[in-house]
Amino acid sequence: MSFHTVKTLVLGCLFVAICCVTQPISESKAAGEKGDELTRQERWRRIESSEAQMRGTTTRVTVVGNAVMVPVTVEHSGTEVEVLLLLDTGSSRTVVSADIASRLNINLSDAGKTRAQVVGGALIEARRVRLNAITVGPHTIKNVDVFVVEHIGPPVKHDGLLGMDLLRGLKYNIDFQKQAITWE
């Protein structure tokens, strides 16, 4: 395999390979960050309906092999966009493509730059933006930060990654045969 072929494959996989995005490399831990996490958990609780009402709520998903793509609604400054995010328990952060940011009228030049580490240890540039809300299944979280990454390579069937920053604390079961997630 030539160097050019390997380089093309690596670039083409960057968006998919971001599945192991870690905490931003360029940011230091702020003193109030632990408090921010508690606030995020409280927002989930305030927004959620009673647990009994949500138990058994089902969301249709698209399953391709072992990949589960979940319909998600993202909102920024009054604009809502329906996206398909790859459920990725290996990603510490939720990531959307620059195309989705554009559809949300987000000016990326105003967004904070950060570096993220992907599978294999490579560092890539990402933008950190705050969305007004993200809804997945019966769950909505308000004022949530996501990473925006420019997709390089062949087309993919999803618009980004649904990471552990949003999945943490949610209980769900995936039925691969029925292509559905049941939220507990």
C-alpha cells in the first residue's frame, strides 16, 4: 500500500475514528468543573418526565452491523435539526459534523478551539459549541457543550457521535433485531 493510499484511508476514517475522543487536550480542569457536572445531572432530572412515564419508551434506530444510529434533535438559537448520531460508548464527548453546525447557523469562527485525541492517539482540531438542547428518546438536556469536527473522507451514514457525556446515567436496552432502543 502506498503512502498516499494510507494517508487517504487515515483521513477518511478520522470522523469515524473520533469514537475515543477524550477530554480536550488544550483545556485545564477548572475549579468549578465538578459543580458543572452536578448541574448537568440536575438538568436531566428537571427536564425528565416521571420515571414511570418514560419506562418502556421506545425509539426506532438504524442498525448497520454493530453500529447503532440514533435519531436525535439538536437545537441552537431557535433552530432545531434532526440528526442521526452513532451511539458510541467509547466516546467521552458528543460530536457533530461541521455540516450540522452550519444547518444550526453556528458561526464556527466564534467557537472555542480545542484539540481532541482520537483512536490511535492522533490529535485533531475541534470546535466546542454550546447547544440550547439535545433530545434523545424521551430525554432532553439543555445548555450542553458538543464538539464540532470537520468530516474528511468518504460519506458516512451518520451526522456525528452520541458520546458518554450524554449517555452517562441513562438506562436503555438495544434490540438489534427490532432496531429499537427501549429507555428504562
